[in-house]
Amino acid sequence: MTQSLSAARAALRSAAVPLLAGALTLGCLTAWTVSGNAGTPARLRVTDGRVLVPSNTEATAAFFTIGNTGTTADELTGVTGPAGHRAMVGRDVEIAEGAHRMEMAGAVAVPARGELRMSPTGVDVMVSPPPRLTPGDRLTFTLHFRGSGPVTAEAVAVRPGRLEP
């Protein structure tokens, strides 16, 4: 009987260390998660939509600011423009001193706790053929993101060289 009691105590002691370590680990992970350090999904907000009144018959460009208040980055993977017009995410690329061209951008990062600010000399949305626009007109776009899904936003038409309405 004494031997079985002694064996039970030894088994209990050997099980206590892993149980205690597991409980301590679970407690620390719970505290880390509750304090917000485990991360939050991307939280996107699309603002400052502008589309240039076309100056040619080939294409025009739209610009947005995409803010992300989450602790996880996301990627802009594509865009859908107004019916009857193709829209793509483009990037301005310098090919020679003073010479630039647009190319498809592919997926563009929207950093965690940061923003992607589109501009004529960086990333933008190319629209072709360009719609007939006058300053103040509005167009609706749907921006597609890898993790967050689609976000619909409006862009107001502005004259080239001006990004304010």
C-alpha cells in the first residue's frame, strides 16, 4: 500500500510540471491577446477619390488614399471601374531621364497602421477609354483587396494638374 501511495505521488509530481507550464503559457497568451497584441485584421478606409478630366482619348487616371488602421497589412489586387470602361492598377515607371510610362502594378501593399496614397507619379488607377467628365462629376470604383475583399469608393472629377475638387 505504501508503495502504491509513493508511486501515485511520484506520478502526480511528474505531471505537475507540464500542467503548470501549460497553464502558465495559456495565461500569458490570453493576456497578450486581450491587450490587443495578437493583431487585428486590416481595417481599410478609402478616401480622397479623384479622377482627372480626360486630356486625351486614350485614358485617364483616378487616385485614392487607402488607410489601414489594422495591425495586419493587406494588398490592393485590382479595381473595377464604371461600366463600359476598363480599369487597372498602374504604376508610373521612369524609362529614361524625363521619360515615363505606365505599367500594370500587380498587387500593391497597404501597410499595417499606414496608408497607400496614390499619385500621378506613383500608383494610380488607369481608366480607358476615358469617360466624358466635367469637374465635379463623380464616378464609382470598386477596389479589390486580398484580405479585406472589395471596397466601393467614389472619385470626383478634377482638372489635370489639380487633385482638389
